[in-house]
Amino acid sequence: MKQLVVISGKGGTGKTTMAASLASLAKGGMVVADCDVDAPDLHLILKPEIKETHDFLGLKIAQIDPDNCTKCGECEKACRFDAISDFQVDPRSCEGCKVCTLVCPSEAVTMIETISGHAYVSETRFGTMVHANLFPGEEASGKLVTMVRELAFKVAEREKKDLVLIDGSPGIGCPVIASITGTDIALVMTEPSISGAHDLERILGVTKHFGVKTLVCVNKYDLNVEMTGEIEDLCREMGVDVVGKLPFDPGVVEAMISGVTLVEVEGPVGDAIKSVWDRIRATL
């Protein structure tokens, strides 16, 4: 089984749009995993119908047992997050550091698991999709990404699919590392701008560090041909292939409003994405 992840060094480069289009081109031959759990939006295009719901247990938080508590105040003194007041823990402020459990002389403080979000297995018009919802203000999104990937892998084995397509998070943080670790190919979406080139260089450094085969696609390349050339030069220096350059097309917005992928409508962008998919399949 192969794993393909679509990522970007910055937001707004067309990462999710590309992932949705690749899912359409696969014609049900893959399982799709939306690992952008902090701000998921792949469901807006694929319109999943939820079949399974799984609880996500994030960081543990402290809880004080009033029957054992002697009200000595040691836990409140030790807490650096001001999460304890009047011998009660504010779950919104607790960071799960466990210091209170260490200083409590009566062992009245314990760490309890809380539900921080949900992961879903759903059906779409392109096959099975695994996605998640992290509750507002919750942390451990990298852990939730891992949960989504594990679910997607199990579903792919169950359905005998040979490819898992991962829509990763933008940037280079923990959720991105959790998205790309152990994958076979990373397709990096970028745009011809100074920030696009800068963040592309950073994310290429991450994929190189983890030894992931990397391909690059430049979105809206014709808006700044000179910068596109600089990005191609950067990729050559780092030994990365540019497998596609998507032209600017106002019809992209209309497709997004209609909730369809770019390969489901006629246009130059859809044709370019089909060419990218051919390059990816050849690499796989």
C-alpha cells in the first residue's frame, strides 16, 4: 500500500483543491484522509456521509477528589497556569503538566482523559474518506492526525485499496510532521510569490529530513513567471522534480462555489492536474 500526502509550506496554495481533484481522478481507487484537523475543509467539496464516529482523547487534565482533598493549597501554589482555584480545576486552563499530582500530600489529584474531538469514517462520491474535528481550543492535533492516518490505513486494508491520499496541514509544525512521516510521496503545492518560495524551501527541508520522496506543483504560475523560474531553480538545486504548473483561471472559484473538483469541469487547470496525476502514478 502506498501513501501520498499533499502539503504546502503556507496556506492558500491550492493544497486541498489538488487533493480533491486527485481523489476524483482515482475513481474510488484510494482512501482519502483529511489530516488538516485544525482547519478541515476537504469535506466542503467531497460532501462526506458519516458512517463511523470515533472519540479522540487528547491531553489529560487534572481532577481533584473533594473527599480526599485536605485543602492544603499546595496544588494551587504549584500550578503555573492558574488552572486551580478554590480547590477546583478549570479544564480550559489546565495544560496537563501533572505538577499538581506530584505536590499533593493526600494524593487527591488524578489525571483524567477527556474527549477533545472526533474522527469519522465517511462515504463520498469518490470512495471512503477519513476526517476529523478537533474541538475549539483543544491541542494535540498531531496526535489526532496520527489517529486519522491509522484509521485510513485500516480502512484501506479492509477495502483492499492500494493507495491512501492524505490532505496534510500547511506549514512545518507538528501536524505536518505527523502527516508526512512514513509516506511514500509528498506533493508540495506552492505559489509564485516571495512568501511562497520561502515557505517552499522550509517544507522541502522537512521532507528531506524525513527521507520522503518529494514532488512540487506550482499553482497560478503565470501570475509571476519570473518567480516561477526562481522556484524551479530552487527545486533543481534541492534535487526535487516540478511535476506541474497550474495556470490562473477565474473558473476555479466557480467550481469551488459549486462544490465540485477542478477535473469535473472543463478548463486548463483540470487538464494540468490530470497531467500531474499521470506523473504521480508513474512515480508511484
